[in-house]
Amino acid sequence: MRLLRVLRGPSGLVRAVRTPVQNYIHTEEAGAFILLAAAVAALAWVNSPWSGSYGDFWHNYISFDIVVFALDLDLEHLVNDGLMAVFFFLVGLEIKRELLHGELSTFRKAFLPTAAAIGGMVVPALMYVAFNGTSGEGAQGWGIPMATDIAFALGVLALLGRRIPADLRVFLLGLAVVDDLGAIAVIAIFYSETINWTDLGMAVALFGVIAACVRFGLRSMGIYIILSVFMWQFLLESGIHATLAGVALAALVPTEPYIQRKDYPAAMEILLGDLKAATEAGDEERAEAIIEEIERLTTGTEGPMERLEGLVHPWVSFAILPLFALANAGIVFTSDSVSAAAGSSVTLGVLVALPVGKALGVLGATWLAVRLGVGSLPAGVSWGQVLGVGLLAGIGFTVAIFVSNIAFDDAALVDQAKMGVFAAWVVGGVVGYGLLRAVGGRATG
């Protein structure tokens, strides 16, 4: 019966677009609560009587050298440079999906969320610069308030339930995808160190090898993982941030399934007939082999990009991002540190630029696009809701903290930036939720 429901359900193209988006939203909403719990745990740990163990734990080193592969990183950097490459791999897959099949697949669909995202990146960066200038110790943090944390933003929308139209979620998702693309570009261009061209050349060569394997249809996951780890290591040594390896690899993932869906019903009919015959004959070994073939057939009709996204997304949301929060959200709150943050242009720049800059940038760019006639608001969406989404886009956490770590060498500035991120997270979430709750009923009626 399940097979019949599959065959009678939506077309393959519809499922290829709708199902990943639905899964994405539900996973992000659930993951947001785990991410929040990990951040709270980090804050509680580092401000407890056992605070010394926090730094000791994350500064434990993992070192080994096996001729062709060497690693010498503490646990914090292993999370930030290693596991976060998997996060950016997922981000790359999401960007590719939206470009091919989703909200960014046509110019008309892509223009409004793209315009909103650009406004939501440029205005916060300019606001930060207004507080910190273009030179001095805090100037390098201008990329921090550009990032949107889609997990928390979707989590807040989930609390609103049916008070908001479904198209508003889709608009936020499209905006966040473009925002992620912008953040990736900023990290690659402005936050990479002096380049070691030899290591970069080796990383590019391995990228070419992986691309050739994809081109010739190699389907061994183990080989891809090994080559990807070596590519990541060379990129790490090159001075370009190693997490960008994840984005580059995502671009190579094929989208077309190995078995065309149009051939699926006929092939399945034959296998089900064989399974019935084997079962009636009592040939359990043959029946088990046919069932395995049915599983391979079903898996083969799912595109590698769709399958990988479904496989990686839960690990990122429920393991990697919480580990990142646990490793990076540990900020010591003392009277001195809070006082220093209150007087810090870095903290104030982030605090103002994230919620206020995002809200004004998203609203202003969206209004301009509609005013010029190159875009239109989704059905049932009001300008008040666009402003609310802009405030939620100011909930910066994962990428904002990530950029804080790589923007500054001074640990005090890093902590001041993170305090601004936490404060902006509260302001954007609370005010955005309140505004959307207030205007939701009028917009959807």
C-alpha cells in the first residue's frame, strides 16, 4: 500500500522540491531548540565554579602524522575548522537546491528574496562601520552582523503557527539562502589569511580529481570521503578558510538520480512479481535478495543531492551545530566584562547592526523592488510581516559567532562581539515575534 501511495502521489519534480523544503523547515525548527540548549549549557559551564575545565577541555590537542595526512588542532579548532566544513557543505547543497528547483530557480522568483538579502547584508555592515570606522582594532568585525541564523528564525516562526502565511516562511528561507551565499563570499574574500599557493594548488588538484570521479559516475562514498578530507587539509594549510571546502564540494554533487523515475513503476512491478514467486516457493534467500534490490532501486530514484541533504541535515542540526555552540558560546559574564562590552564599539555595533540594520535593510530593499515593479509581495504577506522577518533575520548566531572568531585575534574583542550577538539575538527574536504576532491576524484574514 505504501508503494501505491508513492506512485499515486505528487510528481517526482514536485516531491524533489517540496519534500526537502518541508524536511528542512521541520529539522531547523527542532534543531533550534537543541542549539539554544547547547548555548545555555556553554554559558552555564563557563560561569560555574568549574569554569576552568571549560577551557581545558576545548584546548585539548589532537595530533597525528601518517605520512600523507597530518593533523594538529585543539578540539575547539577541530569543531570550527573541521566539523563546520560539514555545515558549510550542507549550506552549499541548500543553495544549489534553491538555485535549481526552489525559490531562486527563476529571475522573477529569486529577485525579491535576493534584493531583501542584499539589503539585509549591506545596511548592517554599514551600520557597524558607523560605530567602528574603517581602521582600528574593531574595524574587521563588519562581516559579523551580515549573517542570518535560519534555525532560530524558523524556530520563532514555528511559535507563531498559523498566524503567518506559509509564503512568509518561504520568503525567509529564500532570503536566508542568499544571505548564506553572501556570508560564504565574505569569508572567502575578506577573512582568509596569507595564501600558501602550493597547498592551494594541491587542494584545487584534488577538487579536480573529485570532479572527474563524479563525471565518470563513481559511486563509492568511501573514496569521496577520503579525497574530501585530503582536500580539506590542504585548504586548511593554504590559508583559505578550510570550511569553504564544504561549499566547493557541494557544487559537485549530482542532482539527477541514477535511475529515472519514469522507469521505476515498470522495474518495481517486475521485482514485486519475482518477490511473490520467491515467497510462494518458500525461497527465503531469494526473497531477501529481491528485497535488497527493491531498496537499491528505490534509493537510486532519489537524486544524490537530495539524498545527501537528507542524510547530512540531521547530523548538522542535532550534533555539529550544538557542538559548535558548546565550544564557542562560553562567554564569562563578570561585572568587568559586561562593563567593557557596554562601552565597546564592537558590541554596540553588532547589537545595533544586527536587528536594526537587518530590519531596515530587508524592508527597504523589498519596498524598493516592489516600487520599481521588479518584484511583488507573496500572497497574504503584509509590510508589517516583512519588517518582522527583517527583525528575525537579525537573529545572528552560528555564522555571526563563526565570523567573530576569525575576524579578531584579540580574545577580548571576540567576547565583546559575541556579547553583541547574544544581545541582538534576544532583541531580534523578542521584537520580531511580538510584531509578527501583532500583525499576523490582519495579514492572513
